Amino acid sequence: MASFKLGRMVMRSLFKKPATLMYPVIQREWQERTRGHIENEIDECIFCGICQKKCPANALTVDKISKSWTIARMQCIQCSCCIEVCPKKCLKNMNIYTSPSTEKVVDRYVGSPQESKPVPKAAPEEENEAVGEKVL
Ligand code: SF4
Ligand code: SF4
């Protein structure tokens, strides 16, 4: 009985269109909520590193000193954990997949350097001496 059912299923499948697409030759229609790939609006990022700590796939590297945010595309599982925890809401899930590649794709985003703040000028020497005398 089971083999009869299986045979019927095989025969039906022979004349049906395949359920899969020849990706990437044939692109599917992306849905609005497709979890494709993560993008960072790097100018909003404060390099706090929370996304890196929460990433279950270790796909993120944040470097506060060099102001860089790096994602290993082939490690990312599109879980959106990083998006949920980001305090600046600068991460987005785009609805297009990263293009297929034979190599591991790593994307590095670098923030613009902070505007330099004016350094307070040292007081003239005479004033310093005067203060020093007062304290003594
Ligand atoms: S959590 Fe958001 S603000 Fe913090 S480093 Fe990640 S992307 Fe930048
Ligand atoms: S979507 Fe998930 S796996 Fe991908 S970088 Fe964010 S936290 Fe990591």
C-alpha cells in the first residue's frame, strides 16, 4: 500500500513544475519582510559593541578605537538579534540577500572621525605663579 502511494506521488511529481528556483539565475520576488542582509547606518552607530555581544553566530566585530563595524556575511543567520538590541536603531534588515559568492564575504563599515574639540589653553605663566603663591 505504501509503495503504491509513493509511486503515485512520484508519477505526479514528474509532470509538475519544480517547487524550487534556479537561484541566482532566476531571482525570486522578495517579500517586504524577507530577512535578507544587515545594513548599518554607520554615522548613527556609537560603537557600543552590544550587537557584537548578542550575535549568536559571532558574525560581528565592533572596534571603538578605529570606529569600525564588521560583519561576516556568510556567518550571519539573519536572526535580527542585533537589530533588536541596538540602542541607536541604526541596524536594518534589507529584504535582498547577499549575492552568492565562492569566498567568505566580510563587509567593514567605518564611521567618520569625531569632530575635534578645542583644547583649553594653558593659563599664562604669570597667572600660574600668582595662583601658586596664593595656595602656599
Ligand atoms: S549596537 Fe548599534 S550602536 Fe552599538 S555598535 Fe552595534 S550597531 Fe553600533
Ligand atoms: S542578524 Fe543575527 S547573526 Fe546576523 S549579525 Fe545580527 S545578530 Fe548576528
